[in-house]
Amino acid sequence: MKSKIFFAGAAMALMGLTFTSCEDVLNETPRASFTPEYFKTEAGVKAGMTALYANLRNVYGQAYYWNSCETGTDEYTYGESGHDENFMVLDMTPESAILKSTNCRADVLWGSAFPDINTANGVIENGEAAGIDAALLAEAHFFRAFDYFQLVQTYGGVPLDLGAGELKFNTSTVRGSVRNTVVDVYEKAIFPDLEKAMEELPTTPRLTGTVTKTTAALVLAKAYLTYAWWLQNPKNIPTYPECQRDASKAAGYFQKAYNTAVNAIKNPGPYGLCETFMDIHYGPNDRNKEILLYADHTAQDELFNGGVGYGYGNGGAPDNFVNWIAHWNYPTMNGGVLVRDARQSYGRPWTRMATPMEVPLKFTDKEIDYRYEGTFVTAFRGNWNHGGDKAATKTNANGLSVKPNDIVLMFQGENQAENLPDDKKIKYPAENEGGGSGLGAGTLDGESYYVMTPDHLSRRVYLNIWKCGYYNEKTVADETSVGMPNGATPRPFNILRFAELYFVAAEAAVKGATTEAGYTARELMQVIRGRAGKWRLAPYAYKDYGVDLSEGKLYADHSQEMKDATPQDITIDYILDERFREFYGEGLRWFDLVRTQEWETMAKTYHICGDGVGSAQQAKTRTIEKHHYLRPIPVGQLDALQMSKEEKQAYQNPGYRE
């Protein structure tokens, strides 16, 4: 099997990258050219290592790929401006186009992972002779396994031979390909590489952001867990290429997943849980101890940001523009009270992905669980002063005045209770009328802010995600300017979090793994839920200003209440609900629902209003068939193969053949 497409991408990934070991960060320096001979030198191998980290930006923070991991699940549907095949097709509702090889944006993963794998192959193959130590080579083993793990979950079995033999560095230009089975990918590539990485990686990162034993432990534990589910196959989901699954081995892999995760929790190295949920995602606190792997960006130097610039992003890799795509167009609110702003609650709106009405309702216990407040923009505050408008006040709901920083629009987490007295009811405008807000939002007697409840969320106005919103310390320091709100965010995109070790261990325990004292499924969930009960700020607080995490002060501590409310019997459905609340919008949901084979159960139906202002609520039903549990092989890969039409059809996953 040989393939030009794989190696060509690897060469491009290596161009422009070198590595500096005497500093505490990766140093990416432009190069004019790259050749296989250069790759056999110490400098070339180290350039390859740097490329493995740089390539993360081509997938993570790339919003079209993020959309493929979210849209069509219970977390997201398409938004008002998402009526195209990049977004709508993944929703899998009757009005959507058919998902196929030409329109599935999971193609981003395929196009980036195989060049990365070939780079890792080259590092591993040449590293020892070039004088690279085992700990550094272990990083390449980690990345090769990580890429294959993402691929096998997405596509099923994929090629281990890129042209020069299985797991060998390829320089061939002959274009053919043979897919290995899922068993091969796990047992020949993922497990051996991660187990080796676990042995040889350091406990403490050698540079800021590099991988360690704990990073490898999380991916290995997840791989054991995912393979165990695949072997067990409780809902008879087909795989491809077809192969035998030995369900009797599943219990052993669930146990390995549990053991690996618990051992990492007990031996965390420099990692651990942040004190509060907000601490993880607050812009000034990026690269905190909970993050095991991220695709890095920086506001300190535009050259090393990794994107095209701060001012106006290009809407493609390597920019981090996830925050645009799930933001509704908040400056359309009447009165000029909201302007585009380069701050975490604002940023550039693209209105491509929207939150169904069920989303806020799945965040239960909002009065004690901070994760709803720590995930979404629950209150918009007047910011016209940042845009140069010097008006001291503006008119808002009920004809009342608001000042800069006053709440002008609030998203409540629950629907309006029945049988309220008239003076306590939210008054919404008639259908298809914008009311004073121009959004179809409601009013409360005596209040100067507008209100949206979950049953009025639409493809036009919905919950903006806060946790991955825009942050640039230079903008925050200047309250007289909106900064550059149209740019991609110069923040890292978080890929792996320490908290997930608790979920992996708990899920494995529910699936039958023998547990240790203090680490039962309930006890593991209590740790996560206890943390979620610690509030850094009050509800509807202005999250972008005046927060000093170094003081360590809490607004409230509901941790014991959250622990006590944890059910005695933990189920897979409960873990999936907790994962929803903990990892919402972090690009994990499709993988979680596919792994547990609960995609249709959790995401088949949803409700949302339409595109128009004040439009009526609509019930939607998705068609999720068994073949959808694998994504289609991208058309670009099929077109590049020198095969007959029949061979290409056989290469494609069933259900997507044309």
C-alpha cells in the first residue's frame, strides 16, 4: 500500500519548524525547504517533533472539525447561518442533505492525522540513530497512537502502511491503500505505542505543554475503554473492514481502563483538578494544571500565534475560531447596547451552530452546580462604551435606562413556571414580532433587562458558549476599546483534561471493573460534582472583569450538597449526563455517544424555534442509522487512490458508497 497524499502532507507539516531544547517552550522557526535526508539528522528529527505539536492546530480549534464532533448530538444543531452542508448535513434531520464523502467535515481529521502519523514514523525510525533519547522519542509514539485513536473511532479500520510497510516512514509517491481492521489498529499501533510512551515519558513536561506519563495514561485509559465497548458491541453496531470481535476480552480491557485511570489519579505529577470549574476556562488562567494537552496559540507574539493574525481570522486552520461558530449575532439587539467586543463573553458571531431548547434543562441543579454558569454566556451587559459611544445611558426593556456594564439581556436556565401572578410573568411579544429587543425576547415588570427562557431559544438567538470564548489580555486591560473582535482567539484550545480520568474510571467501573476502596463509580463522580459545587462568582456575574483567581476566594461552596445529591447507583446514562455538563462544547460528545452506542437514545429528538424573530417552536427528529457510527472516508482520499471504481467503493465505509 502506497499513498502520495500521506507523505506530501508530512513534508508540508515539517516545513518552517525547528526545535529549541534549551528554552521552556517550543520554538517554531521558518525553513526554506525540507528533504528526507534532513530528516535523518538530529535537527531534522527535532523539527519533526515540533511539527507534531504544531499540527494540533490544524484540527483542534478548527471550527469545521469541532462542528463535526458536536452538531447532530444533544449539544448542538445548526444555526441561522448554518444552512449549508458544512453544518446542516450533520444534523441528520429530514431537511438536511445526505451525509456523504463530499460533505462530512470530519475530513479535517483524516487530512491532518496521516501526515502527522508519517512524521511520527520518521521521528521514531530515525531518532535513535540521530542521537535522540528515548524520552523524547516517546513523544512521537504518543502522537502516532493519539492520531490513530482518533481515526479508528471516526472511520473504523484505517491503514497502518502508508507506503513503506506498517508503521514505517513513507517517501513513496505511488498511490494505493489497504485498510487494516480495528483490531489491528488498536493491537498493533495504539496500545503498543501508548504503553511504551507510559514507560518512557517523563512525569513532568520537559517544556511547557509537552506530553507526559499522565497525558499518555489518559489516552491509554480511554483507548482501553473504547476498545472494550467495541468488543462488547451491545447494540450490534457494524464495523469496517469486517472482522471478528472477541467479546470475552471486553472485561479485561474495562479493567485495564479502570486501573490505568485510577493509577494516574493517584500519581498525577504536576497535574490535578482546578479548585473551581470556572478556573479551568477563564482566559487569564489558560494552561492551568488541569490541561494535559492543548493546541497552543499566544497573544504575546503574532508570528508565533500560529494563525494568520489577530485582526481578522481566515476561518480556517491553524486559527482557533471555535468561539465564532457557536455565537449568535448579539449586536443585532435593538438600541445599540451591544457591540462586537474582543472579550470572553463576546467575540465574532457567525451563528452556524445553535443550542436546542433541551440544552439548558440538562444542566440540572443550577442553584448549586456552577457548570451552567461556567459554560455559557448567561447574561449580556451593555458594552457600547467599548465601541466609542460615550452615551451615559441607553433605553432598554420596559423603556428603562441602563448604564454600561448593566445586564441588558439574560438567559434563564429554566422555563417559566405555571400559575405565576401577572406581575411575575415574562411577557413575550407575539409570534414573529421582535418586541423592543428586536430578538423576540421577553420582559419582566420593573426590570430593565430582556429575558430569554429555554422554550424560546431559536436558530437565531441561543446560548453562546463562554468557556472557549475570545481572550486577549491586551483588550481586557483597555476598557475604552473593543480590541479586534473579528479575529480568531489567541488562546490555546484544550484537548485533554485531567478531570476525564475520573469519568473513564467511573465508566469502566459501571461496566464491571473491580474497584478499589475510595474509587468506586459514585466516589469518583462525587469528586467531580463536589468541584462543580464551588462558585467563584455569583449567578449572572460579569465574568470578563474584576476576577482575581490568585485570591482564592469563593462566592459560595455547595460542594457537599453536590456530593450528597450524587445517586448511589451510577449508570452509563448518568455518566453521559455528567459528561454533558462537564465537557459541553469541548469536542467530545460525538465520540462519547458513539463509544457507548447511545447516540440515537440521547440525540434523536430536539426542539428549537426557527430562524425568524419570535418564530414558533419546532420539534425535530434525526435519522441516525447504524452506518452513521462511522464517518465516510473523504472524497479527496478516494480521488487520490490509483484504484478501480469498484476498489474505491470497497474502500469506502458501507452506507456511504455511491
